[in-house]
Amino acid sequence: MDWRVELIGIPGLPEIAAHDRLGTLIGGAIGAAGEQLDAGDIVVISQKVVSKAEGRVRDLALVEPGRRAREVASGLGKDPRLVELILGESRAVVRAERGVLIVETRGGWICANAGIDASNVPGDLSVTLLPEDPDASARRIRVELDAATGVAPAVVIADSFGRPWRLGQTDVAIGCAGLTPLDDRRGRRDRAGRELAVTEIALADQVAAAADLTRTKESGLPACLVRGLERFVSADHGPGARVLRRPEPDDLFR
Amino acid sequence: MDWRVELIGIPGLPEIAAHDRLGTLIGGAIGAAGEQLDAGDIVVISQKVVSKAEGRVRDLALVEPGRRAREVASGLGKDPRLVELILGESRAVVRAERGVLIVETRGGWICANAGIDASNVPGDLSVTLLPEDPDASARRIRVELDAATGVAPAVVIADSFGRPWRLGQTDVAIGCAGLTPLDDRRGRRDRAGRELAVTEIALADQVAAAADLTRTKESGLPACLVRGLERFVSADHGPGARVLRRPEPDDLFR
């Protein structure tokens, strides 16, 4: 048996604007890149273009920070307008210290700045919020891909999150459709016939991280085709990335 | 430009024992699999076989738990002999509650059980400790690969760690040689010419996570060849995975 996985960055996507049918555009770009989409493929898409297609872009110049946002911002040295947006996207603040604002988003993800990307360039005040329901975004893009190409690959929506204890960001799945998010390896045995201690693998997160390997400093390709994991791809949309959220009672780090 | 990365699980490694020259064995398995090793390749190896080759296997039946281990074990419902080994491998306990023991290892990694793998099968009492210095292990295996094949690919030693906030484990790099561990994307600009907010990507961790995609319930292949990332592979061994450890003063979750 040959265990081989291929990661293919998809070039040629246009700049994405609100109301674009992202699945249709990505299906076209995959074809234009000379690739034939297969139902066992996984299409990994950067959060940023999904947010743009869904109109989740805000202009900081139009944000009026409230009192709480001004207080939090002042303690952290952040832009109070950005903090206003972050708090509006959050249901709890996990940490607010040393210039870092880590929250639980309304969707249940724990990350810095509620996943809001701000440009570093002075004068540019547009920011993108996370999609409101990234699993629903993934399902919709999957249906669009099916309509455009006749094939419904799995879809993952990926974003770069930092982690406690380790430097650097890694891409994780914030939404998915048609992919098994957690690979249950309980019952797998090693050569000696012993059950392996590892129980569950965050498959969708590993797929997101792998797809980011096709990006470079020069090319921020927002879509990647992942081939060779058809055993994790299903015809039904499946439970989505939401099952990757660790329930609060099990979490020692909130 | 074509952004394509290939992940190839390497079959055919024998059961590994203490004093095996892992690099030589893996070089042979790569050749036997019909692959020609290239200096731009990355070889990702599971911690478990590295530990076995380094004799980092212990028999719980021979461990005499001390008083502290017995206390901690009793609070957590763990085997006191396993806790004795965990504490011996640790320089600090980060959390010990709800059956979970998260420590900072002597090498500076924060993970459950100091990375010690225990079998789940009653009666089997052998466990593997992490390599003492996984960056040194990666360098040594790289030199062995070079001696065996005439080519020195980058080497990553990977282990499965859990994370706060998210369910499931992902593979991360605990050692590496010849690979840029952190990809500095500062200065990268998007289509609009704006600098991207993401600054550093934990490249070695993403490579480890990608390599795990070639493993399945049925085949726990301990080595994977990663092709297409030669831009991150260097002739010198580089700083190692130790630069991925977040310094304690920057860490909000200890």
C-alpha cells in the first residue's frame, strides 16, 4: 500500500469581494490550473477570502469604541476601535495582558483578537472578521463547487492561530464540510500488538496546517488542493469543525 | 510557479531496538521504497522509534515510586510508577488536575505526561521517554542518512501533543536539523500591497502535522518523506526545534 498525500497550491484566484461565489471561482481556478477535481479531494481555503466573500470586512474609521473597549485597549496599548470589534465578536475574554487579547469568539473558538486581521500599514483601516458560521460557509462553498464542477470535494476553512507554550502560528480548521474532523485511532495497534496510547487526532487541523505549506512569503495562495485522504472524505457534510472545540469543563487553560 | 508538496509514508522499517542506527535503516527503507533521497527533502520521524533507538524505554515493573509521585498519582488516579517517571523527566508541573498531568519537560516542552507513552494493554509495562535532546537526535540521524545515502535531507522528530482549547492531538516538532523551524513572513504583502498581520509560522510543526497525514489506523508508519519544501532546508543544521519553545515571560498559560 502506498501512503502518499499531495498538496497543490491553486493560483489564479481574483481579488475576492462581497457576494462572490467563492466555490465557483475556486472550481474555475482548479480547472485553469490543469487539475481535475475528484470527490476524494479536500479543498482548503484561507479564512480571509471567505470573510471577504461574506462581506465580513469592517472599516475601523467607522467604529465608535464604547467605554469597555476604551478601557481594555488602554491597558493593552491597542487601537480602541479594533478592541470594540474584538469584544463585539466575543463571548468571553480569556486573557487581556501584556498587549495580548485572547477571547472566546461567539462561535466558540479561543484565539487572539477574535481572529480579526488588521493590516499593519498606517492609514489602512480595513479589517476582516471571522465568518459568522464557518461550518456553514464550508457547506455552502462545497455546494457551489459541486454546481460548478459536478464534484463535491471536502472543504476546510483555515486560519492561522497562535498557541500557548510554542512560538509561531499554525493553521487550524475553523470550518469544514465532508471531512472527518477527528480521526479516532483508538484500537490501532503497534507492531507488538499493543493498543496505541494516542486516541484522537485533530485531522482537520493537520490538513489545514499541511495546506499552509504551499504558501510562501511571495505567494499567499488562498486555496490548496489536498489529495490522497479520500478515506476521510464523506458524501454527507458531517459534523463540521465545531466538534474540535474542547468543552469548557475539560479545559484546564481558560 | 507550481506550489506542490508531496508527503510519502515510508514502509518497511524493522522493529527498532536500542543502538540501532536509525538514519541508516531509514535511508535503506527509502531506497527499498523506490524513492531517491534529495538534499531538499525532509525526513519526518516519529519520536517513538527515536526513543527506542536511544534506549529510552523503561519497564514500570522496575520503577519504585517516591512519596511525591504517590501523592500526585493518587490525586489523579494514575499509576504511581508512571508518575515517578513523568516527574523525573520534568522541571515543573504546569497542571495536575482532573486526571491530567501537564508538565514542562527537562528539555523545555510543555505537554501531558512529559511525553511518556504508556501502552493501554494490561500487563504490558514498557513505556518510552522522550529523547534526551531531540535536536541532537535529529542531527545524528541526519549524519547517518548522509553516510548511508550520500545525501543529507532535513530531519524532523515529531510527537503527538494535545492542545488547550481544541480537541484531538496534532503532531509537532520536538527536534529538527537542517530545517528553518520558524518561517518569518513579516514583510510579506497581500495583493493590495499591505503587510500581512501574521508574523511567524511554526513551519517545523506544520511539517510534522502534514507528515502524520500519511499514517492511518492500520499503518503506523514511523517515517515520512516531505518533498517540495527545499526553500526551508539548509546545509547547516540550523537552530533546531528548541527555538519553538515560547519563553516563559511571554507565556500567559503556565
